[in-house]
Amino acid sequence: MLGIIRQRVARKGVPASIVEQSLQRIRNRPVAYASRCYSSTAKQMTVRDALNSALDEEMSADPKVFLMGEEVGEYQGAYKISKGLLDKYGPERVVDTPITEAGFAGIGVGAAYYGLKPVIEFMTINFTLQAIDHIINSAAKSNYMSAGQMSVPIVFRGPNGAAAGVGAQHSQCYASWYSSCPGLKVLAPYSSEDARGLLKAAIRDPDPVVFLENELLYGESFPVSAEVLDSSFCLPIGKAKIEREGKDVTITAFSKMVGFVLKAAEILAEEGITAEVINLRSIRPLDRSTINASVRKTNRLVTVEEGFPQHGIGAEICASVVEESFEYLDAPVERIAGADVPMPYAANLERLAVPQIEDIVRAAKRACYRSVPMAATA
Amino acid sequence: MAFCLTKAKKLIYNHLKSKMGSLGIINHGNWTHPVSFSHPIPQNLKKPDTFFTNNTTLFASRRFESIIAGKHLDSLRNVFDEIEVLNFPGGKVKFTSEMKFLSESPEERIHCYRVLDDNGQPTVHSNSVQIGEEVAVKMYNDMVTLQLMDSIFYEAQRQGRISFYLTTIGEEAINIASAAALNIDDLIFPQYREAGVLLWRGFSLQEFANQCFGNRDDNGKGRQMPIHYGSKKHNYFTVASTVATQISHAVGAAYALKMDGRDACTVTYFGDGGTSTGDFHAALNFAAVMEAPVIFFCRNNGWAISTPVSDQFRSDGIVVRGQAYGVRSIRVDGNDALAIFSAIQAARRMAIGESRPVLIEALTYRAGHHSTSDDSTKYRPVHEIEWWRVARDPVSRFKKWIESNGWWSDEAEFELRSSVRKQLLHAIQVAEKVEKPAIAEIFTDVYDVPPANLCEQETLLRETIKRHPQDYPSHFQFPL
């Protein structure tokens, strides 16, 4: 209701700020979570270095932490995430494995049952399908099934989702698969700060964590403050981050899509739409309160993800908002997701199968009634 | 890479000579290590870590060692007729000019180690460990207790008092004797037919009953089906329904034990069927590579539900597979308590002292049905079942041995059986009456700390039960 008033007033040319001020007195504004982690003298750090330093520091701090996976040792990591760790910690703590995801996931779980803290690296999360029985049945459910006698402080990590030109069996996003399972925690970092803070939190956490990285983000640099670089730095699991505040539409995303959404937000800002960008960071547990608070502020929601649309993260977010903030919605929720096809290889086809910045911009406009809705049944 | 040679030796020699000769000229100056063919692989080269981290040039020279042989052409010529060796990553291999396939089935199957004959008398030349009276009597007591527990709980399921049960009939020796030869610090990763191991370690009959009834006193908090026992106190990891996953877990835990330098090993049990899984393969392979102190105990009881071993694999049982992975292995008579005891004790010493995995294949027979959901007379002859159950019963065989030592009597037998029977019936009666677990236990242990959404749901559930008691009938029990 308030959202419609504001829109109508805006269209008539009244400056938005005046409208906002008057509306503020009318409605309760919930406290929005905002963080300013970047100091003015920000150092740049790639996500790769962020992950490497996080692993290094956690292994140094706790002798129970060890890394296991294919190519993690001698090869310095398939994506060089574990560079230098074999030299520093030796082959007992950086274990190169034979090719059997099921095998080394099971062995990692066994070590965790005993009390070690394994970090299991998969060359891509796609390969976790070989090990998914151990992840779900041996890790996620064990604490519950054993009535608390067998805890599993393990981290399963690797690059998730689409890379570039790697085809269907190397490009699927498994965020919704793992985040539907109770007993697991599922994290998806975007920036270097996310990568460092969340990986440290995951390693320290007594529950099994699936840590979804992104291959294309490994080489991207982000500013990091001194606080982030400190070895005790840690981010809370279950808290999303508002990357950019806005008033007109809430856009949620995780991992690489956060970058796309931020760019889309800039384009939208030029057209007078301020988008509030939420970086989910934690898929399970999902930060429903931050999302709902934001939607109650903006009254419109666009969810963005790279994975397949059916039963995706956007579906869960939409359901949560409909359940808790139905009367605040002024428009149907827009879901942007990857195409409902196995990922093709050809560059043009691949580009069409993955959300692009323009898709996000158009969806935000639709949510703000600035363009024609693309209803499936229209 | 195929290295079967069918050419005459002379042709090969000339071929190699020309290759080495030209390469010898190119590389003559670079490598100056005179390595002869008869030199065994240096010790430090066997350990991959020193191999790679210390000396990449050494690696390079190892790769081209066969070229260096150009220098030794003269000495080669002399020994050529005696030995021809291929320098392969992974070790030297002798050539042969005879094309011979390894047979798929051996002329003779691997022999089966046993100590006691069918009449419970020690066989001649048995190098078994001596067991004292106290241990032997406890072993027998526990075997009888296990047997009685199985029959009474099976009946309880048939009467509808518990939903499911699975017996160890025919495998009492495997259960008790293997447990007896281990220390309490050794970690057990069971499949599901090893309740006797937990019994030996001190899990009480009441505790078994509580788990089967899923009541409030169940240390598993009513989370699992019957027979899915687990006890951290007894170092017995909770039974899971997934087949053979415990094998990989055992290797991981063994690796952790090794890193901790503990005087303990892990022991994992699985059946003949479980060896077909990917987990078995990965775990054995890994254990050998990681040099993990784990004992793999295969209960080859001839049947995986209705699948006989002839449909399960075509190898000579499981013992030969251990060898294939580079794991020391032995085959034992699974109905001979003393043979199992000796083998486990020796395996344990090797596993911990030499930091290596060991495989024990115990040949036995699943004399009972797979579980209460199975009627095995449908797929195997009744007389076969009866023969194994009676003529090859491991309990009576061990009884004959302890009787012949003067450690047991008919009176003691009667006492034991009637006392255990009473205890079991009492345990069931008590377990049946105990309240079911509190509803809070639906929500605990999902995570280390219950998350906000589950706390909310619990509050909501309690309110709902209070508000709509008619939807929560009392015979179901919803203790708040």
C-alpha cells in the first residue's frame, strides 16, 4: 500500500526525498543490517588468496585441521587454493588422494567421527555426486542418528556452479540440493572477505558444512580491511550481508551473481530505481529475517541464482517472504535463474543459459512496474 | 602401457642398444649417478613425500634412468641372458617372453586357518594363542547370552512388541571372539550383525532392549530402528543402514589414530555383499596407500539376503582381494572362536606396530534369516540351514573345548541359560513400559546448537499439542 503511494507520487514528479521523509513518519522502519567493512586504506586480495590464507591460518591454529583431496598437495591444488600448504604442513596434513570422491569423503567423515577436523576438497562440487551418500547419510545425519555421540566437524568445499565452457557435467549449481538437507550448513561466499570469514567459520564449526566456492571468482580481487586480514577474523554463519542499500526493490543473490546484481543495481540507479542488494552468504541457515526486513522496506523482490529454476534458492526465498511478509508485497516475486537445460558448451549458448546483467535489470523493472511482465501464461 | 614381448632376445637387445646409444650421447653430461640395474630402489625413494619435496632433479634423473643404462651396456651384455627388467614408475618388473595369463580361478583356494576341529578339539600344529580360563568362560557366557538375546528378541518382534530385529545366529564366534581379542580403545565400525561385540564390551541387556523399543532410556534417543546400537562410551560407532559406508569411515579414523600416535586400531565389519560396493574398494585401496592401522573383518556368511556368493563375485572369496590392494590378508574358519581370537590378536599387533591395514575373511554361514523381514527358506534349502545351525554351531563347538578343559559343566550351563533368559524377559518387560522419548528430542542434535527455526517449530508444536489434544491421542505418547 505504502509502496504504491510512493510509486504514484514518484511518477508525478515529486522528488523522492520529500516523499520518503513524510512516509518515514508514517511507517515503522525496521533496523536494517548494514556493514561497512572496508577501511579507507584497503588492501586488495583475490578470493584465491583469501581461501588460501584462511586454510593456512586455521591449520596453523588447530593441529586437528587437515586438508584432503585430489591434487591438493603436490600440484598445489587443482585451482591453486592450497598453494604452499604441503610444504608448510607436510603430507600428513595435506593428503593427496586416489581418484575416489566416495572414498575420500567417507574417509574424511571417519576422521571427523574420531575428532579430527577434515577439509575435503572436491575438484568441483559436481563431483560430490559421487560422494553424496557420505555427505548426506554419513555426515549430515550422524549427529542426530547417534543421539549426539558422533559429531562431524567436517568441511566439504570446492567450486560450484558454472565456470566458462566446461559443459553440463561441470557446471551445475548444487546449492539447493544441499541446503534442503537438515544437519548440513551451506555457505556461498562472494568476496574475499566472505571467503576468508566464512571458510574460517566453517572450519571452526562443529557441524558438517558444504562450502560452495566459484571458479570464476577465484581470480577476482576485492578490497580487504585490516580486520579481515587478522587471523581471528570470522563471519557468523546464518547472516546475510546488505551489499548496497536501496528503497525500491530487494534483489537477493549469492556467489558470482552478487557481482552481476551490483552491476545491475548501478544501471538501475541511473534510471531512478534504487535496489537493495542482499548477498546471502549463508544458504542454510537462510537469513530469512534480513530478507523479510528488506522486503518490508522495499515491497518488491527479485531473486537471482545461477542454478536451475525448479526448487531453487529463489523458490525458498519466495515462499519465506510470502509466508511472513505477504501484505508487504506490491508485486509478484521475480525469479531469475539459469535456463532449465543442461549447460551447453558453445559460448553463445552458454551465455544464454546463465543469467546476465540485463536479465536482472529487466526483472527489477518488471517488479517496479516499469516494463511489461513476462508471465508464462500471458 | 603394454610391455608384452614376443620378439627374440637379440632383436630386443639391438633395439634397446640403439635407443640407449643415441640417448646416451645426448644425456651423457647431465646425469652422473652411476646406477646399476641390480641396485634396489633406495629407501628414500619409496616414500613419496621425500621423493617429491626434496629433490625434483632426483625425480628427473629417475625418470631417465633407463637411458643412463647406456653407460652400462657392457655389463648389460653379460647379464642380459639372466635378467631383463623394466624400470616402471612404481617399481622394477621382470620381463618374460612367455605369454601367460593369470588364471581367473586358482587351482587351489586359499587355505582356511582353524584351531579347533568340529568336535572342539585343538588340531595338531596349531600355533594359536593360549586363552586363559577366565577369558574363555566369559567368551562362552557371552556367546550363549548373544544366542539367547537373539532368539528372545526375534520372538518379541514376531509378537509385535518391537518392529524389527536382526540376529547373529551362526556368527556368535565372530562376534565374541573378535571382541575378546581387542582392547577397549580399539574403535569398532560395525555393519549390523555385530551386537555381540558391544555385548562383550559391557552394553547391558537392558540397554539393548531400550534401543529396540526406542524408549526414553535409549541412549540413541529413539532416533533409529531396532538393532542400530551405538555407544561412544564403548567405542562402538552407531550402526547405520547404509551398506559398507563404515569401511571408509574406519580407514579415516585409523588414519586419525595414527596421526595421534595412539596404541589402538580401528576394526570394521562387513559381509560378503558389502565387498561389492565402491566403498570397499576405495577404503582398502586408500588404507594401503595411507598405511592406516585398520583391521578389515569380512563375515563371509554365504548370503547377502537372497544373493548367494556365487552371484556376488567370482573371485576366490574376499581374501584374495586384500592381496590385490596390497593389504596383508588371511582366511579363517568363522565358526572357530580360537582361530578368530588368534587371527585378530596377530592382526592387531601388525596393524598398530607396522602401521598397516590387515584383512581377515571369516568363512561362516548365516544360519538365521537376513532379518525379521526375511524368510530364507524361500531361496535356500531348509536342510542346508539346519545342518549349519546344528552341526557347525560355533557355540557348542567352543563349549566342547571349555568342557574338555574342565572349565564348564552341565550345571553351569543350566544356570547360565535360565539366568540369562530371566534377565532378557525382564529387560523386555521393563523396556516396553518405559515412556517414549520427549518431543524435544525431535529437534535436538540436528546441529550442535539448535537453530532458530527449530526452536520456533518446537514452541509451535507444543502449543499445537496443548490446543488440539484430540489430534494427539494418548496411546501414541507425546511426553512434553
